[in-house]
Amino acid sequence: MFKHGTIALGLLMPDDTALRETADALEIAEQAGEPIAIGSALLARGITLVYRDGLESEAGYALLDEVRAMALDHQFSLVIVPIVDLHTARRKAELKAFDEAIELARAALDNLTASGEMIWRGMATSTLVESLLLRGADGDIAQAHAAIERLTAVPTDPGFVLHELPLLRMRALVARAQGIDDTYQQYRDRYRKMATDLGFQGHLKWAEAMP
């Protein structure tokens, strides 16, 4: 798995080493002028930056928009479009543009599901579920629950943590939205323990933010 993927999926944090490596890779790719190399470097740099704060994060979203445009112009793989769209959906949810976030996340998840892709499906479901819960309209909790059950039903090898971890987190968030405190705390604690046992830095940060 590419390092930017491990950051987006919560395995690693976007530390100074990742910043330096992705900046160097992008500079080399731009000097070479080869579109696929440039697209790969833009994607890695963009994802690394969006998980930072403030201006760095905003710069990251601009880079992701750039690589998405390259993909639609057939200069880079179309496979990255739903991955970029998931990050855009997260940003829109942060800005309280919940309808747009949900539409983007649902389309990206449908795309990934249709292609049979497995690595990003947990993150895609999480993005949709969290956007629904943040909007909190009538029926949104039911839709969130349905999305969780769809991911649960996906056949995987035992111990496929890229689904198991997001599922624990999502079930906790749904329980909290329903006001079921005991269930929320049980799933939250299981999520924290698994993230701790695996040493997944991003998930540890997200788990620690859950009261």
C-alpha cells in the first residue's frame, strides 16, 4: 500500500518525514514531466497535506482537485476519482455542506463497490455514515445503519482490519446519535483497544477524540 494510502486509512500520521518525501517526489516528477509520475506525486502530496491543519490542508485539497482533473482528462488513472471525491466529501461535511458531502460520498462508495475494490470501501462507508449523522435529518440514522450493514456483509478474510476498525467506529457513532450511551461506550472502547493493539496512529488519534 502506498504511504499516502496508509495516512488516509488511519495507519500513519502525516508527519514531517511524509511532508518532506512527498515534496521531493513532486519536484522530481514535475522536472521529469511525465504525467503518470506527476499524478502519483500530486495524489501523495495532496492526501498528506489534507490530513494536516490550516493552510496546509487547504493546499492539499487544491492538489487533489488538480490530480482529479488529470484523471478526467485521461492523463492519470480514473481509479483515483472516487478516492479524491471521498476527501472532498469530508471537506464539505466539515463546512456543513452536508447534502453535497452525502451525494459525493454515496457516489464514490457506489463506484468502489461496483469495481469490487476493497481497500478504500471502509473509509468510503465511514465518510458517508459520518456525513449522514452530522446532517441528522429524518431517516439519516437509518441510512447510516444500512450503509454499515452493507459493509458488514462484504465477504473478507478473517481479521480484515480495514473494515473491522471503521465498523467499530461507525457503530459507536450511530449509538451516540441514538443516545444509547452504554452501546456507544462499548464500541468506542473496542475501537480504541483495536487501534492501540495495531498501533494505527491515525485511528488512535480519532479514537482519542471520542468522548
